[in-house]
Amino acid sequence: MNIIEIRDNVFLLNTLHTSYLYFLRRNLATKLYIHDLTIDECQYYMGHEIDSRRVLRSDFSDEDMLYSIYKKLLNDPLSDICLL
């Protein structure tokens, strides 16, 4: 195997890895949205910057807000996986 083949294989693996991670993130976001999490809650849960001007990341330190997210996630039959 020469250096060009190695480079091409590394590029292919990186592309597949990136595509797979993108698919997993989109899948999780869809799943959260289906369970009635708001866009702000989804962004918080996934570690994204919260785009809303109404809600700050520090607002999620409120136990009631976190408990609300927790209760919504419990409706999922795979909640043990989702809550990790």
C-alpha cells in the first residue's frame, strides 16, 4: 500500500465517521423533538449553544426545568439509553 492509498483510506474513514456522527446527532434531535422537548431543551440536552433570547443556559440549573426534561424522556421505551 502506497502513501496515496493510505491517504485515500484515511479520508474515506474520516468521511464515514463524520457522516455517522451527523446521523446520530440528527436521530437524537428528532427523538427529543418527538418527546415534546422544546428547541431550547433539545439544544441544552445536546450541548449546543441555545439560540433563544428567552432562555439562557444558566436557566437550566433550575431543578424544575431539568425535572421536566427528565419526565419527558421517561416516556421513551429506550429511556435507559437516552438518559445516559
